[in-house]
Amino acid sequence: MIRLQQVHRIFEVGDQKVHALNDVSLDIKCSEYIAMMGPSGSGKSTLLNILGLLDQPTSGEYILDGQDVTALSDQAQAEMRRDKIGFVFQFFHLVPRLSATENIALPMVLAGVPVAERKVRVSRILDAVGLTDRAHHRPDQLSGGQRQRVAIARATVMEPAVILADEPTGNLDSASGKDVLDILERLNDNDITLIVVTHNLDIAKRARRRLHMVDGRIDSDTTTGKRT
């Protein structure tokens, strides 16, 4: 489903060139559950941004669902990102003035999904993440765990093939973090590819495959074959 071939990402900082990614090649199959680890500055976030079409490689090739997305226009990349990729961030990034229902519906509004279908999808996904009774609450009326569940619902309401989660439990207590991981893992059980960036080894051990990055390279790639 995903293939990176000899991907480099170089940033220019003053007169210095910083190699955030250095000759990264990677194959990811449909339905995989991958944890990505590494020290700060190792290239994890840069790699996640490229996978999510939020950034472009300086050189190399990115194939998503059989298509070279690095050759697409900005508009075509935006449509691919909207239709195939869901994002879950550490800090939720919900719209403060919108209710849970409105936050979840936002990607469908932007995609032009009819109102009737939006209502059906939002109702179904609110039930799936256990927030039916919080449908009309704004983010400031929700706990951290509830806000992250709204963010997951928003990320998956367009039925993406891939979820990219950047430290999804980093702002949560242990109980809320476990609930969030359980929801993400249920989505993975339903054949959504799940890629989680984390500094937490216990979280990484839950994945079937673990990537460790150092200095812009994949230092190790370990497959366990099952969730622990």
C-alpha cells in the first residue's frame, strides 16, 4: 500500500543543510500496525509528515495505493490526503467553537458530503467511540480523553485507509490513554493501516511492527507478527 524509495528530506537552515531524512526506503502493507520510535530529531515527525502528504521529499519516491503521489499537483495531493489519510495529534487540534458533532462532520463538509449522509456517519461514529451523550459539547466541556476520541472520530469519518497518530496518548492519563489505544486498535482490526509515533516503549510493544529511527534513517525494523 505504501512504498518509500530512497527518500531524502533536506532543510536549509541559514547556510546549513539539515538531512532530516537520509535515504529512507520503506514498504508498508495494508492493515499493518506500526509503532515508530526514536530520539528527538531522529526524523520521526518528518517521516510522518511525508506519509501524510503534509510535506514533500527533497528527492525519492512515495507510492500510495499504487500511485506516485510526489508527482501529483497540490490539489490532487490535498484530495488524496482528505480521502485516504486520517490524522490524530497529541494536542487534538479541535475547533474550539464547534461541538463534537460539528468537529467530526467538518471533513465531510469540506468534501461536500450531503447533509443526510453526514448525520448518519456522525451518529454511527459517535456511538463507536462512546460519545453519543457528548455530541453537542464543545471541546472545553470535554475531558482530554473525550477530546482525543472526538479527534479519532474526525480522523476516521471519511473512512481513510491509513491513520497516522502522533503521540496520541501524550496528553492523557493512563486510563484515558488505554481507551484511546483500544479504539485505534479496533480500527486496525477493521483493516485500517495504523502508524503510531511514540516515545513510550509499552505503547510501541503493542504494535505488530516497530521502526526505530536515528539521524534520519531507519535504524531497525522489527516485526513481531502479533499485538502484545
